Amino acid sequence: MSVPIFVHEDNGQFVATLGGASMISINAPTRDAAIAAMQTAIERHVASGDLVLLDLPRKGFMAIAGKYRDDPTRSEER
């Protein structure tokens, strides 16, 4: 599984934050140490619960996107 993390330097420390979950944040003296500590923190966090994909209903214009893609009366040539 791949997850995005954001790593930046702040006052001589490297801060790694899990993308979309700012409550998981690591401070370390080096970039490599921050990434390694983040990996451990994510593994521990995922092991303590279930990782679930949640599908949300589309709203507005996106609700009809692709609705007619299988319509046999639709012409492919425009």
C-alpha cells in the first residue's frame, strides 16, 4: 500500500505528515529519520483498526457524469 506523506524542514527539524490525516505527524532530526518514523507510525495506526474505502455519492453535475456511457443509442462519432 502506498500513502502520500508531506515532508518539510521546520526550524532544523524535519516534519513528516500523513496526507489527509494531519493528526499523524512526526518530527525528526533528519529527513530519512522522519520518513522511517512515519512508516512505523502508519503501520501501528493501521494495525490498530481497519482501513476502509468509503464511497460517497456524487452531487451536482458529477452525479450524471458517465451515466449514459453504455447507452446503445449514443453515437461514438461526433
